[in-house]
Amino acid sequence: MQRSWVAGANAPGGDFPVANLPYGVFSTAGSGPRCGVAIGDRVLDLAAMTEAGLLGRDAGEWGFHEAGINRFMAAGPAAWAWLRRRLTDLLAEDGTPELRDDPARCEQALISMDDARNHLPFRVAGYTDFYAGRQHALNSGSILRGPANALTPNWSHIPIGYNGRASTVVVSGTPLRRPMGQVRDDDADGPEMVACRRLDIEVEFGAVVALPTEMGQNLSVAEAWEHLFGFVLMNDWSARDIQRWESVPLGPFQAKAFGTTISPWVVTRAALEPFRRGAPERDNPLLPYLHEPADYFFDLTLEAHLTPSNGNASRIVSTNTRHLYYSAPQLLAHHAVGGCRMETGDLLGSGTISGPERQTFGCLMEQSWGGRDPIRLEQGGSRTFLEDGDSVTLTGWGQLEGHRIGFGRCEGTILPALQQIGSGKR
């Protein structure tokens, strides 16, 4: 393990060793949002480092004074690799002393995370959520349609997804309000407008697109990999009762539009190299445009903890990204194959990640089997779906001997619904 001289960077259970160096956006009292890198329990201020001339002559073109890493992502793989080497050299114990031996520069450029407020790490150009976990598709299909019809005929041939709302993608720590919507009970004559009664989480892995495409351009899976900058944790909050009523025939709409939470740090492809794994066994051969020439899956642990408003945190999910059936570059290749333009800052969600056992199911709908079986919380009480005041925190990491590569926290708290004019039955 390469060590750093920065406080907290060598902690065995810490998310941000020098081998990680994820990118984000932060602000401090009296100073607005700008780009930074997480290292130990500090944020390295990339705008300050640029002004000090420590990041090379091209750094002024990378937009580190802006509230988003989009310009840097668009600079491409050569720029990403150069800056990673430079930052590693500046922050490693055995690296250059330019920053380490200058107390004034250290004070200016290394900000305590306690003094930093996180913002969305990139400007979200578009957001597409997929359905790339086989076990989740099997479980949810069994709940809704029965085991015999759980997987639709197209599922094992094509990455299925829907276009979500980029406008309601929010950074960790942002509260979300319980949505209102139309629902219809099975024995009711018609729908009614109510506050969601079946509010759920979805433990997901998000891929961040860096390099755009032109309309009409498609990508191979290998090319799609090179267009990706990195990854975030995602909680795609879901209103299951609204979703069930509205999703025939076109799929989710209002049930997903009220909020999607992502972690504040984008962990790069380079940092995740040690955790790459091969594809799962396929149900059937994929079409050639989805063939993978390399290992594009990951072995990363993902957990979710639920904290009631008057209680302590309980772990409710422990799963792994290796349970995905389609990889991030396959999702991007499929997205682009029809010719749609992809943008710097597009976010691609994996869909819920579930393993074979109940505790690995990545949402409450699966764990409670549609609300039938209450989930016992470790600290007492139970849930079938979320209650007002509940906070859910996602964490994720890859484990190596002596250190881990982590994503930080992806957290949100549920606020009560605002009753709207016209609520209730007809």
C-alpha cells in the first residue's frame, strides 16, 4: 500500500487513501463551490492548487474553479492519467515535497472535510436508469407477475432502461419529500391522489459519462469503456404504489421523478482497476454489439443502513456489484447504438443490485416481498417500506490488503408529503 503524508489517508477503514483520489465539488464558509479531491479526512482544493501553479500549465483549462468536474472529464483520458500521476506524487509520502513542505500552501489547499460542504460533483446532463441486475429482475417480476413470468422475454438479450429526471438528481445529504401521486388499490373502482404509502430505496451503482458522442454515432463496448470517467453510489428512491399504477404500458414516470441521490465523490476507473472482474454466465448469447473484449465488471461491496428518526442505524442491505448482469460500458454502448447523442455528465444507473439471499436484496420491495414480510431492524422495530423521518445511508468500497477504495456516504432523509390541491378520490 502506498502511503500518504495527509491526515487520515492511511487509516485501514478509510475510504480515501492516496490510491483512490476521487473528484467532487465543495464549498466553504465565504467561498463558493469549486472542484476538489478527497484524500484522508481532507479535501484537496484543485482551484487553489491551480492558482499556485502546482498542477501544470493545462490545469487552467480544466475548470477547477467551477461547480462541476465536467470540463476536466471532457479533457479526456490523457489528462486524467497525467493529473492522477501528479496528485499521487504531491500527496504520497515518498513523493515530491512541493506541497508537503510548504505549511502555508497546505493550509490553503487542504481543507478539513468537517469544514467543507459537498455539492453535486458534476452537472448532470441526462439521467438514464437501467434494470441490469438479474436477481432483482427475477424477484420483482415474481412479486408482480409470478415466478413463471418473472423475466420478460427480452430481458436477457437487451439492457432495459428508462430516461429519468436529471433535474432531481441530488447530492448526498439532501432531504427528499415523500411524493404525492395517483394510486389504485386492487379492489378499488378507480384511482385516488395520495401520499405514497410504499416508498422504497434502490441500491445502485452509477456510471458517469465523460466523452460525448454525436447524433448517429454508436460505440463498441470497448469504446464505451473509454468514454466513462468514473462511478458513484446511487439511491434511486421509488414510489412503488405510484409505479405499479402508472407503469403500464410505458414504464416508470412520477414514481421515480421526485429524487435520486448520488454520493459526492466520483471514483475513477483508474482507482477501481484492482477490482475488475469478468462477466457472469449468460442465459443466452448476446448480440455482437454487446460483446465484451475485457473485464468490465467490479467486485465492490455495497451496504445500506436505515436510521429511524428516533432510533439507531440498522444495516438492511449488504450486496455486491458482481451481481450485475450488464456492465456499465454495455449500458452505454446500448444507449448509443440507436444514435442518440450522449453528453459529458450523463449519468447511467445500474438498477437495483440484488444477490441470491434476502439480506443481499437491494430494495425493500424485494426484502419484504411486496410488503408481505416485515423487515426486522437490528436496533428494534420493523419496516416494510420507508416511514417519514427515516434516513437511508449507502456506502460502498473495494477491499485490498491494508486499505480500501471507498465512495463516501450516499444519504437522504424522508420528509412528510405536502398535500396538494385535488388530493383524494374523485
